[in-house]
Amino acid sequence: MALVQPSQSKTYANVEMKQGEDFELILTMASPWTSAGCSYQAKIVKDFSGTPFTGPKYANGDWGSDTITSSEFNSVTASGTDGGTIVITMLGSKTQCFSDGFEGYWDLIEKKGGAYTKQAQGEVSVDSTATATF
């Protein structure tokens, strides 16, 4: 099934994650959008050619750094029947596994019945911090 662009403007959001910290992005969807009957998936990639990068991989009951080609967010939850929100999260145990200074792209795909719609996209960066927490 082909991926279609939404009839309304798609959401663009460039995001910055801190290594080792939980991440949350809340998207506000305009009417007449509804989450009824929809499922979602959001992923991070280095580029759209499948270039490998260092990121989170689950093995032996824990997250560790490895060479991967994409990373899914921990959760994507949606609510609303005439507008609403989509919340995308990634746990600190996963953000810790990206290489310092990682830069790539993310997108959010909505599936309703047999139709796929790209609802949001943007650039993503993952960085450490110069100042330790105190």
C-alpha cells in the first residue's frame, strides 16, 4: 500500500534528545483528525538510504549500543475524535545508546485500515551535555 501525505499540512518538528534522558514529544492534531481505528509507528534513521549508525539494540534483557539502521520510539499513543494529541516517547535507557552527536531523521506513520499516512517528520539530534547534573 502506498504512503500518502495528509490532506492537511503535515507536522514538522526538529527534536533534540539528551543522552540518557527520557524524551517526550506531544503533537497537537487539528480537527477533523481522529485516532479512532488508527495505529502508529515512529522511527529514527540516519538517512533514508538505510545507512547504519550506532544506536540502541535490545539484547540479553538490556539496551546496549550496536550498529543498526533504524530505531523505534518506545511508545506512540494517540487520543481524540475531533482533533487531539499524539504522544511519542523514548526512554533514557535507549537515548543513552546513540552515539554522541548523532544526527538523523524521524517520522510518524499512521495506519488506518489499509491506508498509510505520514503525519509528522523532522530532524533529530542526540547529544550529551558539557555540564554534569548536580
